[in-house]
Amino acid sequence: MEQLEAEKQIQSMEEDPVAFIEVFLGRELSEKQKFFIRSTKHHKHLVAIWSRQTGKSTVIASYILWRLLYGKGQIINKEWMPEHIAIVAPIKDQIKNLYEKIQVLVNKSEFIASFITKMNTEVIKCKNSNEAKFLSASPGSQIRGYTATLIVIDESQDITDSKYNADILPFGATTNALVIEAGTPKTKNHFYQATQSKSILTIKQPWFECPFLSKEYVMGQKSLSPEALWRQEYLCEFMEEGVLAFPSILFEPEIKNGQRLWVCVKKGLLLWQV
Ligand SMILES: Nc1ncnc2c1ncn2[C@@H]1O[C@H](COP(=O)(O)OP(=O)(O)OP(=O)(O)O)[C@@H](O)[C@H]1O
Ligand SMILES: [Mg+2]
């Protein structure tokens, strides 16, 4: 009986991801989180530039689950393709963070859990054939080749420009996939460029617009951290390249034999090793 009720309730939320998250998953969303989710209906590319700890990964994880359950896929070259969601983050730990957030939501309902046929930190598969694939875009990774109907990028600012442009965005080349990016400003790399594009919707959220962030904590950070870093992390301001030791316009991180190397983009010179 409970199963039947859950099934009816879940069907009624087909058109409304916000209701699904708030009513079915029991998670109250902030106004910015609601706006972000609702904007997915009318835009092909969204960028959330939000202060630290303001619910970026949470809203992304919730939307992914809704799309896994309700997404209808699309017709590509006269063939139906179920949802193929590429979930991308700069390193494996961030992938794990997103995976755990999705897992918490799945565990909230037996009905949702029964709908999932496979779930691990590489892939989630559902009974309706929809799937989500977790991809770590660390500099040495090989992630080319996936075709996606939805591309979700968390902590986008930490992905190198070459990974972003040459590996990740082409996942949506045949599908014209919706792209969702979230992050906090860093340097004037692709994440900054996206905010300058007229065809991309940028949704900004400095710390004071978030209802659940502690003012005391943020002010404490202000007195402890360098001013430029605090403004970047909590006011979402992009720093001028001159403030940084390794501006991304000149250097890109590269992982070799487990070590992070800083390489000069233009000349290919190894400059620093940590
Ligand atoms: N709508 C909400 N209401 C209350 N708490 C929330 C809401 N959304 C997220 N949170 C909580 O706020 C905290 C930060 O959330 P989350 O990790 O999603 O933020 P983030 O912006 O991704 O953080 P980071 O900048 O560290 O990546 C978590 O404890 C999460 O449970
Ligand atoms: Mg996060």
C-alpha cells in the first residue's frame, strides 16, 4: 500500500523537480536553489557561481536524481537514447562527495531505491534504462568518448580549460545536451568565460543571499583569510591574475606519477613540482 502511494506521488512530480525534491525527498530548497532548478527548463547552459557551502552539490545531486527517475531521454539519429548523465568533477574525492549526496537521497525512499538497478561510484543505472556516469576530470584522466544527454559539472573552476573544452563539452555534441556547471570563482579560466557569454545563464549567489550559511562563520573567515581569497570564496569575485602565483592563463596543473606538476601553458616548460 505504502509502495502504491509512493508510486502515485512520484508520478505526479514528473513535470516539477522542485516539488519532487521538496515534497517527496523532504528537502526544503533555498530560493536560489529553486531558481537554479527551474531555469533548467528554459536554458541550455547554466552556471551557478555560488559562495562556499551554499548548497551547490546538494542541488545538483537532487536534480540528477529527478532526471534519472523522470528523464525521457531523446531521439538521436532516429534512435531513442535513454538519459545518459555525465557527472563530472575535477578529482575523485569530489565525485565521491556527489555520489554520497545522491545515495543519501536514494536511501530516503524504498520506492526510489527499488527503481535503481546498479549504483556505485562509477555508474547509476535505473529500471527505465536511464544512467548516470561519474567521471573524474583530473588532468591525467582519459574521459573522452562518452555521449551525454545532460552534462553536470561540479567545482567547474578547478577543471583545466583543455579538459573542459576538448573532453567534456563534446559529450553533448550530437545531443545538444543541457550543461549545468557549479563552482566558486577562481581564476579567469573557462568558468569565468562562461559568465561572459550571452547564451549562458549565470546565477550568482554571494554568501549573504544564502539563508542557511552562518554569518558568524563567514565573518570569522573574513578576519582569518587574505582579503582576496575571502572575496573570491564568499563574495564570488573573480580575482585578477596578478594576485595569483600560478594564474591559469599561464599555467595548468598536470599529474605525473602521482605528483602535481605546474606546466607553463605556452612553452610546455615544467616550472614547479609539489
Ligand atoms: N536548502 C538547504 N537547506 C539547508 N541546508 C542545506 C540546503 N542545501 C544544502 N544544505 C546544507 O549545506 C551544507 C553545504 O551544502 P553543499 O555541500 O551542497 O554546498 P556546496 O556549495 O557544494 O559546498 P562547497 O563549496 O564546499 O562545495 C550541507 O551540510 C548541506 O546539507
Ligand atoms: Mg560542493
